[in-house]
Amino acid sequence: MTQQAAHNELMRHHRPLHAERTAEFQAAFFLPHLRPGMALLDLGCGPGSITTGLAAAVAPGPTTGVDNDPVEIDGVEVTSADVMSLPFPDASFDAIFASAVLQHLSDPLGALREARRVARPGAVIGIVDVDWSGELVYPTNPLLTRSRELALQLREGTNPFVGRQLRHLLLEAGFRDAQGSARAIYRGTPEEVRGFGAFTASLFSYPSTVERFVTNGWATAEELEEIGQAWIAWGEVPGAFLARYWCEAVAWAP
């Protein structure tokens, strides 16, 4: 299995979690800039749970979703495409959005330059993405620390620290008046902590992920099993807590 195929398979594994995201939460910073009648493009639309909220904000304007592994989304035209080479003419959209896309790319600036190409004069763009450097985990232990190291190896060639760069990247891509913000997401109830621990544990037992770790000599199957059990145990610790930063930026095409 190629690295891209393995990545797509892992993203499908994430989709139930991604489907919990909504425009009201993930795009709260962007929604005030939308108005009815806009033509909107959602880059990396995934399961569409955010896209449908964005579509409602611009209706009766059209909403188009792009994903390299698309699914049908009610009321949205979904296109299978690479965000690095969008199949749309110049100046096609009044609003462009991307959630958790740039972190998966080797060239996030290239993707934003392509977004700038399809943006009409005055179009608004909103980007939200993670920055792994702000993670807080309590309690922790060597196995949980090791899991983060392995997760970063799995993301080799991508940008898990892109969040802090969003304003800069939008300006470099040719947008103007970029405004940045940030917020923390957290797991702080018994149910949230238990669910996060179980989901994280499952990543270290997912077949394509295990294959990559073992084939590349990054970890043994036994170590991965221990890490999974450590996350399950973490999820049962009274008082366990986790928080991570999401960074946001909005800008406009000249």
C-alpha cells in the first residue's frame, strides 16, 4: 500500500470523529463573513458535517465541496479533486473554507495559492487547522509520550505545526487583511476522556498504520499494543484531561 493510500484509509477511519464537527463550532469565526447568494468552496469537505452548515449560510448560492476521497453530501456538489490543482476556472468563488486540510500537505502555501486563483475579487477565505505544539495531557507516562513521537513520524512530510503559520501563509498566497485567532479544544468529562483514549488506542492497532510502523522499523507490534493499552488506561483515570490548540485565520482576495 502506498503512503497516500494508507493516509486515505486512515482518514476514512477518522471520519466518524470528523462527522461530529459542525460549522457552528469549527467555522464560528468564518460564518459572520458569509451571506446568502455567495458561491462557496469547501476544500477537503470530508463527511460534509461542516459543509452543510456553510451551505445553509450562503443559500440559495451554490456550495461546492472538494475531497480526494469524496462522499455524497445533500445539497452540495462534491468533486473528487486535489486541492493543489483545482478543476475550476479562475475567479469562481466568493467564499473559500478549509478545515484541517493544510496539516496533511507537504506544500500548504501551494494549496492556498490555488485557492487564491479560484477566488473572485473581494472573496473571503477562512482556514482552521491544528498546531500540535500546544498539546496538554494529564497524566502522562513514557508510553503516551512515545505515542506522540510515533504519530509525528507517521506525519512525516506533512505539517502538524501549520496552525501558527495561517496568517503568514494567507498573506504569502496573495490574500490581504489576514486576521488570526486561536482556541483550545479539550476532553474534560469522563465520557470525553474515555472516548478519546479509546479512539487514540485504535489508531495504534489500525492495520495500515501498524504495517507502516513495523515495515519502517519505527516500532514493534508489541510496543504498539502496549501504547494502545496505555491510552485505554488513561481514559479511565479520574481527573485525566487533554487540550489542544486550533488556529484560525480569515482574509480577503484583493
